[in-house]
Amino acid sequence: QHSIFNEYKFATSYQSTYGINYDSPYLFYPIASPIGKSHSGVLTMSSYDITGSIRRSLPIQTSLAKLLDLDRCYTINRIPTSDGKELVLVNLHLSAYTTDPTIVNKQLSMLFEDLSKEYENGNYIIAGGDFNMDLIGNSAEIFGVSGENYSWAQPFPVDKVPNGFTLNAPYDENDPYPSCRNADAPWDKETNFQITIDGFITSNNVKVNSCEVLKEEFKYSDHNPVRMEFEFISEED
């Protein structure tokens, strides 16, 4: 892990941190048409002061299968609150195309350990991003396109979320809308596999008032934005 505090400034009204998720000289996937060189990171922006941030490297495969996946990470960002605690924002991007199912378990174990330590210290915690797992458990059924050909689309293990935390999947049963689509073909609602893999894990001293996918029809990428509104539950409450 290393500090990434305030590496980038995009506007005077915001503070920001950027952690390199992966910087791959060549990704051999898909096999028939490899992606090649790729660079990506996780950006956190805040209109409140970020007093510190670190990048945490996630466990990844070390065998030849590493050539089919990328480095992964999450960043831990700290914002002081008026009651003397901290809002701890964890910006994450977990692995997708692993051939070793234990890697995901190792990544979640590391994440949950960090979250639990912060909660024990009395802080408010929000961990959000791309979990690369089905947060609602049955996206194929809900959105009407089979996902049997996509090994990465596994249900999120809700039972492993540590005590004191809640998984918040952006799902409205009366108007379901996916956060992600498979990008192996142009967008077509009738044929593209759709899934919700973006959401938040919050500590129980954070009250979630709403959590929703914004209906952008995948205008900007293979993901739609997700928005959550929340408030703190103080000890006085």
C-alpha cells in the first residue's frame, strides 16, 4: 500500500485522489482479439477535505492465468466529520476474469478486514464500486438475458458481509434497471447480457436513504452510474 493523497486536482472546489488500478503492458484477453496495453485507475472526488488516502493492492492470480486478468485495488480515503470521527470512503474494483475462485474470496476477506477495523474505531464507512459479482443474485432472470456463458457473473456472497455492515444493491423491484452490460456486442436491450455489479457496502451507522442506477442507457461505457444518498447515525441518535 502507498499514499496517493491529492495526486490530481480537477477543480478548485474538489479534492481528489487517484489510485492506479492496473497498468498492463499487454492483456492477452479475449484470446481471439486481445485488448493489449491498458491503463486504468479509481478516482475519488470530494467537495469536503480529504485528509489522507492510501492504495491497497488486492490479491491476484500469480500463475499464467495472470495474463488473462489485471491488477486490482481499492483506495481508502478519509474525510473528518463534525463529531470527531471520519467518513472512510473505500473506492474499489474487484477482479472479474479469474480462473481461481479462491482469489475473489481472498479479495473480499482483505476488504472486510479493513472495513471492520474502521468500524471498530467508530468511523462511518462506505465502500463502493465495481464488485464484478451479481449484487442482486439473479440478474439474468430479472433482466431477461441468460448469463450462463459468462463465468464472472456469480452471485455476491451476502452471508459473508461482516457484522455491522449492509450490502446496498441499487435495485427497484418495480422498475429494475441494470448497472452493467456485457461489452462483447453493441448495446441491444434484447440480446445483451445485463447485470447489477455496482453498489455499496455501508456500516450500520450510515443510514441509506436511496440507492439507484441512473438510466443512461450505457451512454458513456458498459456501466451506468449508480447514486446513493445517505446520512450519518450519530451516537446521540
